[in-house]
Amino acid sequence: MCPRGDRGCVNFNETREELGAGIREWRIRRRVTQDALAHAADINVNSLGRVERGETNPELLTLWKIATKLKVSVAQLFLGPARE
């Protein structure tokens, strides 16, 4: 958690939400459904939905699987195509 008044602190929940939004944007840009991406990445579709909504902390392996199937780097997942 960020100490009160620390403007340089990064909010963890906002970071999770940005990651989820980036994944969703890449998925939509690639014209892939949640179901198809989850199947291709060998993850549960409900888990992918929670990641996209910023509700969970995905493991690095999960992020790598998603990124690989979307043909982007893990770092690009955080940025999304619009913020590249």
C-alpha cells in the first residue's frame, strides 16, 4: 500500500486493472474471443476474465502464455496497443 501523500507510489490495484485492460485490448485487436485465448493459452476462461477485470494476480507463466498467444511481449500486455 502507498503511504498517505506519497505521490511517487504506484497503486497496485490500478496496475492490475491496467494490465487487464491491456490484455483485453490486445485480445480484441487480434480478434480473439476470451474462450479462444483461454483455450490456446491452456488457462481457464473464468481465470482469464478475472485477469482482464483486474480482479486477480496472474502468475508470470500465465502472463507469458497469454502474451505468446497474442504475439506480444509480457511488457506489451501492460501497455496495450493504444499506449505503445
